[in-house]
Amino acid sequence: MTAPAETPLPPAYQTLLQLLQTRYSCRAFLPQPLPRSTIERILEAAQRTASWCNAQPWQLTIVSGDALERLRTALLAHVAQAPPAPDLPWPSEYRGVYLQRRRECGWGLYQALGIAKDDRAASQRQAAQNYTMFGAPHVAIVTSDAALGVYGAVDCGAYVANFMLAAHSLGVGSIAQAALAAYPQVLRAELDIGTDRTIVCGISFGLADAQHPANRFRTNRAPFSDCVVWRD
């Protein structure tokens, strides 16, 4: 007796799966800015993100041109003399499999860039690239209404994922950056963001520099079976 034929995957699922499998965190950008119409298409798609009670708590400050150059300068100057003070606390620790995945990600990137594991100076220079937005022509600073607390931030996380998928579908590279939220006082001063907004993260975006070795690095994903518990 022959087994039943497997149902073909719907085209929409195949398209979504391809986007998820091919998107990556871009760590080197070409300098030319995107057309405003392209950015607006990304925003239009990401705006469809689901949120608790449809509150849609995300708000973006999109920074380009001279304003972005000023922000880069201010962040680099501040990073050199002050410790991080994010609105949302950093993880208290990475442990177990989460520490393993974090290390694999960092070591894999350094290997792609030719940075030895014990070369602290080179790794620090690479970390500082976060505050240049990796040369991106645009950055979106993502904030949530402070009164919504952690759940507003969770909704913003879903928005960030959809923003990056929409960007990828249009041939635009992007990277979500918690590092940019490390110095909210700089962002508030440079971008006039009020204290009623929680700074969640940044998204640097633009055309990827395909020749840069950082953009040849890819992370792995655990099988979904490692992340699911079934109860029947």
C-alpha cells in the first residue's frame, strides 16, 4: 500500500520560509541612502504587526543624513567615557545553551572577520562598529510607551522582526541593535525623544555591502524540537 502523497506547501508559506531562511544581520552597508518610497513600503508592511489589544505601541525615529552623522559622533564620544544605562535592563546572565549560542555567534563573526579569540583590541574595535551603525545610511530608533512596560517592549520585538523581513523582501539589509539602546540619554538629547517613551532598540538599514566579510557570516538555528514541549 502506497503512502498518501504529501500536500504541497502553499506558495505563501514557501515565500515566508525563504525570507526567514535567507535574512541575516547586516554588519556592513553601502553609503547611498534608500528612496523614501522604499522606506515607506517597509513601514507599511511592518505596521500590520499584531500587538496586545491592538495598542501598536511602537514609534520610530528614523535618522538619516547629517542627523545620523551627529548621532554617530555623539554615541562614539559617550561610549568612550560612560557605562551603559539602558531603559530596559540587560540580561542578568547567559547560561547553559543560551551562553553556548551566544559564544558560537560571537566566535563565528570574529572568524569571518579574521579576529583571533584572544585579540581583545580587535574585538573591541568591532564592537564599536555598533555605534557607527555599521555605516548604514539610516537607523530607526524603536520606542514604546513607557506605561506599557514589558508588554509594550514585547510588541515592539514583533514589530522589529516584521520590519526586517519586509526590508529583506525589498532587497534591503538590516540589523536589530540592542547596543543602541545602551545610551538612551544620548538618543534623547540628539533626537528629542521624551522620557515617556522607553527606548527598546535600533534598526540600522540600507543596501548591504555584499563584498564585506562580515556579511558572509551566518548564524545557525536550533531545530524547533529543541524549543517545544508537547502536552497531549
